Amino acid sequence: IMMGITCSKKVGNAVIRNRARRRLREAGKIVLKGIGLKKTNYIFIARKSITVKAKFTDLCRDIEVGIKKLHEREANQ
């Protein structure tokens, strides 16, 4: 399982962008460990609203819901 994270300057200054990346990286590791598919690349895009203000548990839950929807869509094609 590979994971990539992108974070534009729209998110904030360097300190905020780095915090957003760290939070996404840790949340992604936790979620992908449980439901990630082998030999699959996942890319996370940091958004200001979710990465700075959201609780970590909410962030993990949102990632999990999104990945499950993605897996369902892939299974139906």
C-alpha cells in the first residue's frame, strides 16, 4: 500500500501545511492498515477545513468512509 499527500499553499503557511500533512499521514496509516488494498496507491489532498479544525477521530472516520466508497465503486465497475 502506498500513500501520497498533497497540500497547496491555499491551506495556509508552512507550519499549517506541515501540520495538515502530518495529520493526514497518521490518519491514512491507521485507516489503510485496516481497509487498504495491497498493490494500491492512495492520494490524499489536504483541505484547510478538514485538516486544521477537524478532530483526529473525525478525520479518520471521513477517510475510512471515502475509501470504502471508492472500493465499492471499483467493485461495481
